[in-house]
Amino acid sequence: MKQLNVGLIGGGFMGKAHSLAYAAMPMFFWPAPAIPVRHTIAEASDELAAEAALRFGFQRSTSDWRSVVEDPAIDVVDIATPNHLHAEIAIAAAQAGKHIISEKPLARTGAEAKEMYDAVVAAGVVNMVAFNYRRTPAVALAKKFIDEGAIGRILSFRGTYLQDWSASPDSPLSWRFQKAIAGSGALGDIATHVIDIARYLVGEFDSVNAMMSTWIPERPLQSSGADALGTVRGGDGPRGAVDVDDQVMTMIRFAGGAIGSIEATRNGYGRNNFITFEVHGTEGSIVFNYERRDELQVCFASDGDDRRGFRTIYTGPAHPYGKDLWPIPALGIGYGETKIIEAHDFFTAIAEGTSVSPNFGDGYQTALIDDAIVESAETDAWVDVPGID
Ligand code: NAI
Ligand code: SOE
């Protein structure tokens, strides 16, 4: 069986998730498309890299990501760093002929995403952007129902991504609150996941009309390091300015004629990873809530008036990815499984010489939607979303 050497750059939250996925993917998907070998991990210092290698099962470690990209032994470069490094690493990796998976958002702006897209197209390497929530089996089942026409022509999409991990003003000024590193706030960090789901289920965006707010303008300084996602609180020390959004809401006109809305906040007390969507069609409706991610609720207009209502489907072996996951519905799909499925689909594309979605083209299109949302919020007007060139 083919083995592919992975060079993972960044050993924080996503370094952990991706390492777990590489170890577990062949345990679920067998025969595996290829065996991921955890070859080299890069971190910000030699000490962090050595610790990450030990923890996540990598053979080698380094504090120089360029040495990973340039290493002829590496087949796959996995970018799990804060957002400002995605473009530089991805472009260097493409030029070195490596297959690339990059965490989301692909880039801080559409212009940056275009450079990355152009680089992978020129290099002809397999590329993927890690919008993993569309690989939740219930979300893939919603896609199957929509493609089958089970709810008819799509009329509307309502999506949310609501969190509260940074709702406290004492949650520190990590990289996620710095525009130079993150690009944007709730928009790039979490709304993009729902934008990806909306594109997956409904199709391309025609135009947007958005509002963005920053509720907490200053936070306790955090000089560097992994984002502890609100689990560590700053004290009475110095504070720095937040220059990204805490909340974004946008109305959407889809190119296919549907209308919709997406809202995302990191200040929604009581909401944790509240990714939801509701899709209404001419023949029925579909409802999903990630906090109950084994379930998909569907209502079909063809049901008689006396029994019409939402029914709950628990995803299992009969559903997308199900035969390779757990043998009984509702044993439980977790965040980890979405990353394992993502790794499977990425490695399948490499092994078979095909492409995979969402790829850098999808990440670039999402970045153009982000740009349009920012422009709309600034100008208080509808803004057309261009297609990728
Ligand atoms: P994190 O802050 O937990 O970890 C980032 C790691 O990168 C840190 O350990 C840091 O030391 C390391 N790093 C910084 N500079 C580096 C360099 N020059 N070389 C090597 N390593 C370096 O961040 P997290 O949460 O893992 O986020 C990473 C990326 O993943 C971001 O783009 C984020 O948007 C994305 N993300 C995606 C998620 C998803 O559900 N798909 C979930 C969480 C994050
Ligand atoms: C923080 O908002 C975060 O870790 C995001 O960066 C991820 O993309 C999301 O999946 C979970 O929350």
C-alpha cells in the first residue's frame, strides 16, 4: 500500500486534529487510499517542535517550515498555522511540487487567496482547504437530499455560527483578534464555515448586504503562542486594540435565485459551536444543528397534512461516509471524525490523481465573498460577488 509522507506545519489545536486524523484514517477507511506517514512537524521553536513530534507521533521536528517544504522526502504539506502564514507556505509548497491541505480561511483577502490558487493551478498539485464541517455525515446527507430534489427548488438558506469563547472582555488578544494575522474576526474565522456550507448546499453567491460589529475594542495582551480560545483569561495587565469584527450578519442573493442569511458571532453567551442551517425548498425543509450533529431534521411537503412535520434521521451506516465510521446510528460522530473523513478524501484524490472539494478555488471564492461582505458593511450597500478568475 502506498505511503505518503506528511509535513505538518503548526502543532496547536489543528495540529492535534490533523495528527489524529492521519493516525486514525486507515483505522476507519480500509483499505486506505494511502497510508499517511507522520514524517516531520514544524513549530515556532525547536522546543515546541520536539514536544509536538513526541505528542503527535511525528518522526522528526524542526522550527524551520521551509526545510519541510523543501524536503524531497515530503509528499504532502499540511498548513495548520495562524492565517498570515498560509499563503507564504502554500506558494512555496506548490512551487516545490507538494500536495497541500491548508486550514481555513484559505487567506486573509481575496488577493492573497488568488496568489495561492494560481500557484497550485500552475504546479498541478492536489489542493484542499479544510472546511471540514461539510464532511459531517448529516451535512453530506442534506446535500444528497437536495441533489436528489427531495425538497424541490431551493428558496432560502438561514445559517448561523454562534460561539461565546471570547465573549468575556478578559479573553486575551490572541492572534484571532489581530487583523494582520487573522485577516478578519468572526467573518474569516467562523462565518466562512457557513459560507462554505451555503455554497455546498445552495450554490454561488450573487451579492451580499452585511453588517459587522466589534463589541470588545480592547483585550489583555497575549504576546505570542497558541490561541487558548478563551480558556485562559488575562489579568489587570496592559491591553491592546482589537482591529477585527466580533460579529457579522449578511443577507445573501444566490446566483440560482434563492435568498438567504448568515450570522456569526463570538459573543453569543450560551452558544458554543452553534453551526446551524435551515433550508426551505418548494417540496420540503431541512434543518441541522452541529451541537446535535448526528441528527438531520427533514420535513417533506408530500407527507399528508395530518402527519406533516419534522422527522429526525440519526446518521449511521446508511448515510454518507457511514459504512466506514461506526456500525450503529447515533453511536456518535465527533469533530475528530470530520477531520478523519477530510484526510480520507484528500488522500484519495492524491492516490487517484483527481481533485477534491473544497479546494483552493473554493477557498479563493470564499475569500471573495468575505471581501464583498467587508465592503458591504463599510458602504452600507449591496455588493456583487465576483467569480474567481
Ligand atoms: P493555534 O494557535 O492553536 O495553533 C497554531 C500553532 O502554529 C501554534 O502552536 C504556533 O506556535 C504555531 N506556529 C506559529 N508560527 C509558526 C511557524 N512559523 N512555524 C510553525 N508553527 C508556527 O491555532 P489553531 O486553532 O490550530 O489554528 C490554526 C489554523 O487552523 C488557523 O488558520 C485557523 O483558522 C484554523 N482552524 C480551523 C479549524 C477548523 O475547524 N477547520 C478549527 C480551528 C482552527
Ligand atoms: C474558533 O472560533 C474556532 O476554533 C475556529 O477557528 C474554527 O474554525 C472552528 O471550527 C471552531 O472555532
